[in-house]
Amino acid sequence: MATITRAEALNEMEVKETATQKQKVFSISFYKENGEIVFLPRAISCGLRINMKQHRKRGVIAVDEKGKRFGHVYSVCIDNMREFNGLQVKI
């Protein structure tokens, strides 16, 4: 399986919009704190009410085909990322 570094994945998550003013959509798979695996086939980055860099977390939320948010915001620990856009995340 092809790989991507965690730093590259985080850099791609920081980009909020494409050049055509559309939301930057990605797929992500990660472990929750209880060990459960979560897969979001379409997601976007969003903020959290904590210092994300200090707590080593990022916020993601699922979106539908039209880019409308649904569900709730997931607080993803950057150490628990499994896949990003179909590529295995390595440290």
C-alpha cells in the first residue's frame, strides 16, 4: 500500500479551499480513543475549542456529495490517523 507522511497529511488538511473556491474534501480513517476505527469517505477540516497544536488534535466533520456538513465534529489525535485519501499514514 502506498504511504503518506503524517506531516504531508496535516499540511493537506490545513488547506481549506481549492483554487476554485470549493471546500477541500478528503477521506480519512482513524482510531478513536477506545480503539474503534472510524472511516469518513468525504470529510473537511474544521476547528476545535481547544489549542489543536498543543493537544495534537485536528477537527474533521463528514460532508455529503454537495458539501453539506452532517453528523458531528470528530476530534482526531494526529497519532491515531490510519489512512488519508487512500494512503497509509506513516510517522
